[in-house]
Amino acid sequence: KSLLRYLNFPMPSLFLSFTVKFDTCREDEVVGFESSDPSFNVRMDGSIYTERDVSNLSEPVQFMVTARSSPDMPIWETTVKPSLTFIPDGEDGVHKVNQELGIITFPQKQLTGSSGLRRQKRDWVIPPINVPENSRGPFPQMLVSIRSDQDRQIQIRYSITGVGADQPPNEVFSIDPVAGKMFVTKPLDREERSSYHLRAHAVDMNGNKVENPIDLYIYVIDMNDNRPEFRNQVYNGSVAEGAKPGTYVMKVTANDADDDTTANGMVRYRILSQSPHSPIPNMFTINSETGDIVTVAAGLDREKVSQYTIIIQATDMEGNLNFGLSNTATAIISVTDTNDNPPELTARTFSGEVPENRVNIVVANLTVIDRDQPHTQNWNAVYRIINGDPSGHFTIHTDPVSNDGMVTVVKPVDYEMNRAFMLTVLVSNQAPLSDTTQSSQQSTAGVTISVVDVNEPPFFPSNPKLIRFEEGVPAGTTLTTFAANDPDRFMQQIVRYSKLADPANWLNINATNGQIITTAMLNRESPFVKNNIYEATFLAADNGSPPASGTGTLQIYLIDVNDNAPELVPKEAQVCERINSNPINITAADADVDPNVGPFVFELPAFPSSVRRNWTISRLNGDYAQLSLRIQYLESGVYDVPVIVTDSGNPPLSNRSVIKVKVCPCDENGDCTTIGAVAAAGLGTGAIIAILICIIILLTMVLLFVVWMKRREKERQTKQLLIDPEDDVRDNILKYDEEGGGEEDQDYDLSQLQQPESLDHIISKPPGVRRVDERPVVSESQYPIRPVVPHPGDIGDFINEGLRAADNDPTAPPYDSLLVFDYEGSGSTAGSVSSLDSSSTGDQDYDYLNDWGPRFKKLADMYGGGDDD
């Protein structure tokens, strides 16, 4: 029922041909053939030919051939897979293909007729359509012809849908709706899209579906139109010097946008050039398929060639230089350093000199040469002294910049012991030598260090020197000889001595032989003696050039003798006036040490006799005793009780000490009462009472003064005085409701203080004519408002603010005019607010102010006094 036919592109010329034999079941039936591949056509005799050059085909060709004998007969189809074999050019100069194929039999389809056979309905079967990319046209270019076997009965309209037809990218393919010919409208690019899936539709004039849609698969045939592209234009790699052949170095990669399943996208690599050509031109090779670069020969030496530059070419078409496209990149291979060059000392012997007794100074400098890469472990030198310094006087530090070895003294050397050192030095690297280098090639050298003799200071063999003497040694006693030695045995020098430190100034030293002689008696109890030891420092100096000196300390251990009598402790005490209450514990203090101290003996002297009559001493132990009353009662007071204390020294020393004892009456607990303690101090009862009365009076006066101060402060806060309270001469401020005064005020003309009834006479004056005592008719200035109850401290601020406002007021009258402070209105019965005439020259007598008390004293001083004022 359905029929699909393929029509071919018109080709410019015929290149190849071969014959295929087709057999049918009916020998006499004429069969027509059609090919699904536009590149191949089938003649009526069954011969298949191609109209384009197929010499570059890399894969087997496959296409479909359909056959039918008449329009009402079924369609036959089969797949043809010719195997191409190329033969040399023929006489016509064209490559020919000779291929003999087997017989292909088309199975016959059965039709349903009067004989009872059933015709099988078939769907459209469309093989894939191959379209080469980058075709030059002309466009539109026909791809295939589609028709339905019902187009003889009804009119058919054909259409296609899908990506490339009615979906973006639109209108890549088109179809003739009447003839069913499908076209490609522009060149295709496989790298943009490699295939298209369309659906073909057949409908009648009313839009009714005539055939089921069929799928059209269009594959874009790849052409070699893209060069390989390297991921990087410059590749960097490294390889160690001395690497063996076959050592991996680096990898380069190039990508081809063409189909990598065909030769168009198969890239192959090769090395075009190497620079430099040392030691041979081909030190490296590259895997043509993977791009791995490896060494191909030995002899890499960084000290000779540190870097190689290789030009690499990538070619598609499996590396076919005739047909493939190529591109190049640069590979830079750095030869990394290995420790194949041991350091070499520049000389067999080195020399230097060192002053004796000096440390941390460089005495010799060793230079070395190493051809490895500078400032790496393969280059950094390590120096070791392997012989000639058993005591460890020297060490060698490496200069990080120059790699030189600096021989440094770390332990003082003595010229008198060693005048020179012969050192053997071995140099190596921080990194071990490579396997290709013999360790026997390590470099050694001899270093001669001469010791320079210098003047060394004298030294005391025993420092400090300890001697033992009893204290009390008199002046002029020779204690010891504190002599120093001069280490400079080869110099004839004289050593002289002097005293450097003698805190108590007890000693002297002989300048020539160091003999120590006392200049005062040695006292163990002196504050300059610490832990029985007295220290003095002496100086020994030679006469060398330059002079040198050394110090020594002499320690004198002073052995104690009994030269200090004991002292009674305490010096004062108190006891109750009754016997058998709170006895006094006494002891003794002795500046000496054992055995010249306790146990002590305490006793009362026989004279005066009252001491033993009133007091008694009882022994507690070797260091303590108790002093108490012997009689039943002793009158309160202070008593000097002498006590004789004797130590246990040999010979023993005694001391008569006095203890002041206060005898006082005590309470039931045995403690002295307060009155009793005062009485014991020597005051009588009357004196005690007088003292208490004075204390009460003093406290009362203090309390009254505090109350008066608080009351005065309260009055100062309630009375808002206009002047300082210290200058106040009034009892208080009186507030009156009227402003009238005495008879003297009646003579004043009060009309000047009254507000005029009208200002018309002032306003009607011509411009420029104005009285100086008239108030100008302009807006009044705003003066500061005085608080209702001002604080005295605010009065000064208020006045100052008013003055500033008046000074800056343009409406204020001159100073010689009448100042208007306020308008009180007319009809006031008060004539004046002033009751004092300070400018009056009358015979007023103010002497009565002296009788008004101290508050009016200032007024009396100002206005009183008669003619004297």
C-alpha cells in the first residue's frame, strides 16, 4: 500500500562502477530498482554505480535497495554491503572498483485476491539519509523524494516536522508539499549538529491523515574541516639530569573537533625539532597516539644544558601528512639538578690566626666551588673538622650567600698551652651525592690556625679564698698572703696589689707580695658581717702593654668569742598591785652565738634592799624567768626594778638591767583598769576628774559649733541675699507692697517716671529731629527675664546679661538721657521708690549706725566719722 522512492543528486561525473546481479522468482518479470544512498544508483540490469570518488572511505559502505515489478505489486527491499577493493588506474585514468557480489533474493509479498491470498499492509520504511557537511550547493539541494501509493486516487499534501524543519534551527530542511521532494537549504556543519530526526506526514486536501507519519533520520557526514588544537600553546615539563632512557617527562594533548571515530578526528603526534642539539639532536621521543614525551637517550646534564625547547606537531587523518591538517605547540623541558657534583675546596691549605682568650670571632675563611644549582641542598656546603681539634675550640659555619666556610672560635685558646692548631676539614653537601658520583671524591683541606699571645690579667688561684680567725683580732695582725699568678709565662711582668672593696675598712694589702694585715679589730657582731663571714675584694694588676688586672675575693670566717653581755627583755611591763596575779615573764638577748649565750642566770641585786623585799624572781628554764611581787600589796605606781643577767660564756659576762614595772589596780580578770592605769602613771584622783571634765566641755563646744553651722547654712539657703553673706549688714530682707518713702521723697518730680498718656507729639515730629531724652518709637529689645526667686549666685550673671543686651540694643538712649526701666501707668499714689539720697549734701548724722550692732558696721564706716571722713 505504501511506496517510498529515492532520487539521487545529479553528480558531475562518473568515477566508479561495479555490477550486482539480482534474481527474482519470476524470470520474465521486469523489475525496477532504487537505492537508499544518493551516492549509489541501480540500473535496470541490476548494475550499481557511484557518481563520486569513494577512495577516501574508511569504513564499509551500507545502503538499502528496493525493487518492484509493477505499481500494484508489493515492494521488495534488501541491504547491500559492498566490500570495496581498489585497483590501479585503468586506461581512462580513473580508479575502478571490481566487486562481484552474491545473489540477493527479494522475498515476495503476498496480496489478497480472489484466490484467497491476503495482501500485507506495510508502513513506510526509510533508511538513514547521509548528507555531507560543508556542501557548496547549489541550494536548495534535493535529498529524497517521498510519495504515497494513494496519490493516484486522491491529492496528497506532504510536510515534515522536527528540529531543522519547524523547530529551531528552522528551515534547514524543506519539502515540496505536492511532489514530496525534500531539500536541504544550506550547508550543514557536523560540529554544530551531527544528526536530525524529522517526521514526514501525508494528508489529503481536507487535512485528514492518509498515511502514518514516518521517521526520517538524517546524518551529517563528517568532513576533515578542523585542525587539531592543543590545550596549551606552551607546555612546561622537567626531567632530572642523568635520567635513564625511557624516563617519562610530560604529556601534551591536542583535540580535534571532527569525528574521532573517523580518521578526520584521529590525531597523531610527532616531534619536529629540538633545541639545543646537545648532546644529540634527538634526546626525546613522543608517543604518537597518547602524546607522552619520554627520554630516548642518556646524557642529560644540567650543568651543560639546563633547558630544551621542543616543537611538537599534531596531525589528524591518523597522521597522514598528505591529507591531514596539522598544528604545532612548544614544549619547554627543564633539566632539574641532582647532586652529581661534589663541592671542591679551592686550595689544599688555608691559614688564619686567633688572639688567645677570644671567642665568637672568624679566624679563617674557606672557599669552595660547586657546579650544582646554587642555593639548593645540592649546592649548600657542610664543613666538618675531622682532625686537629680534640677539645672543640673551633667550629665552621657556612655563609648562606657565598657558600664559604667561616672557621669560628667557640672556646678560648691559650697561647701558653697551644701556639698553633693544624685542622683537617672535610666539605660535603646537604643532599647526598647521586648514585653516579663516587663518595671518594669528597674534598678535604688543611687549615693552620696560629694563636696570638696577648697580655692576660693576673688571676688568684683560690677565688674566693676562705680563712678562719677569732673575732677581736687586734690591728696590725697578719691574716694571710693573697697572691695572684700571671698566666703570661713568657713575659717578665710585675704584679702589684691594691684594695678594691673593704666595707668596714678593717684590712690592708701589701702592694708587692699581697700580704693581708688588719687595720682595726675584727668584730663578728658588725653589720658588715653576714653569716659570720666578712668579705673584701682585692685587685692584682700587671705592667704589661696594655696593662691587665684581675680581682679576687677574701672571705674571713670570724669565730665568736664571749664579748657581749646579755640584755634583759622586756624593758617595760605592768603588774597588779595584789600578789599572785599576772607575773612578768622575762628573758635575755645576747649578740653572741652558742655557746656564749644561754642558759642565763637571772637574780635581783642585794642593794637597794627594797628590791628583794618587794620582788622575787623564779626560774622557768634556761632562757626564761618570772618577776612577781613578794609582798601582798604594793601601791600603784611605776617602779624601776634592777635585774642582773649572766650568760654561759667562758668566761661568763653579766649585765645589770632595769625593767620599768607599772603597778596598777586590776579587775576580776586580772587586767588593769583604765583609772588604775592612769593612776599607775602618777596622776591623782583630782587630776583624773579634771581631765574628764575638760573632755566633756570640749565635746559640748564641738556639738554647739556644728549645730550653729548647720543653722547658718539653712538661713543662707532660705534668704536669697543680693550680696555675699559675709558682707551682709541686715538682719533680713523686708518686702513691702508700696513704694512710697518719707517726707524727703515728696520734693521729687515723679512725672519723669510715669508713662506718657500719648506718644503722638513724639511721632509727629519731623524726621531727623529727636530729643535725646525721649524713647524711640521702634520695636523694643528682648531683655533677659529675671527669675522669680533668684539664687544669689545668679545675680551677677543676670546683670551681665542685661548689660550685654543694652550695649547691643540700637534703640537704647544715650548715657546722658533718662533711662526708662518700666512703665507703671498713671494715677500711682507712690511718688518715689527711693528713701535714701546718696547725692544729698545735707547735715545728716550717721553716727547712730555705730549703735546698731556689728551688722551695720560697714555702713557706719562708710557714712559716719564726722569731719574725719
